[in-house]
Amino acid sequence: MMSSDKIREVGEGSSSSGGAINTIAPLLNNHHRQSSSLLAPTPTPASTPQLSRYESQKRRDWNTFGQYLKNQRPPVSLPQCNYNHVLDFLRYLDQFGKTKVHLHGCLFFGQPEPPGPCTCPLRQAWGSLDALIGRLRAAYEENGGLQETNPFASGAIRVYLREVRDSQAKARGIPYKKKKKKKRPNLQIKASNNNDGATSANFQLQSAT
């Protein structure tokens, strides 16, 4: 039995990259008690291939979110879940964050390496929440949810994550840099006449503009 005041930080990462990130632990049983069984992976037969780190993490995240819904008053079933429940869940996780986010009145606001401590709150990092939503979005559909009604894919969630990203970038003085997509080469075929009158094709690779 673990203390309900502890939860593991969701690590930095991006849902698009599929990188492994430390998951939140399901310690949400109404802030009083909970079973440690959710923390342990489900035993699998020796013949069953072991889940990848990503899949194991996704399963734990899904169990944690399900436990969070059950702890609501009144409890919320998965079919009743909407993007508002997801937003409340993300805000709830902030109390377990480990990323210092300076407030506007803080002397260290906008400084990437503050020279001293301050009383500004700790929050979940934007990359952590982004990766978490990516896993939960996939888990929702894998567990029978419809893509059209997926609350984790709601536009409101994307807006919230973008606001968190921008506000944390300003507060920490670390500008967000969007990854540039690699240009794919275009294959062009040019026809030319040989001395004997025959036509041959010249292949040329050019970068897309």
C-alpha cells in the first residue's frame, strides 16, 4: 500500500515520437486509499511476448484514468467521459508535477537558469502531458471507443496543450521550437536523344520546395 500523496512524474516527450516516458501511477482512490495492484503489470504466461515499454506505460495510464473517473462524485463511466473530464484530469495532475513554472510576479520569470530558489508552483511539463494524451487517445480506441467520439482527440484538448506549451515557454525562458519536416526528394525523368536517335531517360533527384 503506497501513500496517496505520491505520484510519479510523467517524463518529457512527445506523443508523435512515441518515446518512452515515466507514467503517472494510479494513486487516485479519493485521496484515502487504493490498491497497489494497479501499479504492478498484469502477470503474463511465459509464452506471451512481453509488452514493450510504451505498451506497458499506455496500459498503466489507461488504468489510472479509469480509476480517476471512478473516484469522481458521482462516478463517471467511460461512455460518459468527455473532454471536460480529460481537462480536469490534466489540471489535477499538475499538483504532482516537477517542472518549475515561474509566475509573472517572480523575479526569475523568463529565465531558463534562475540563480536561486523561489516559491513558484511545480507543474507537469507540457511535453509530458502531450505524450500522455497521445497514449490515452490510442488506448481509448483500443478499448472499444469510437474515433469520432474520442475525448482525447478533442480540439479543446489541443488548445489546452498549446496554451500550456506557450505559457511554460515564456515562464521558463525556453522558446518552443517546432521540428522541421524533412524534405522528400522528387524524382524527375528527363528524356534525351542519343547519337543513334534512341531516346533514353535521365533520372534526377531534386529536393521539394
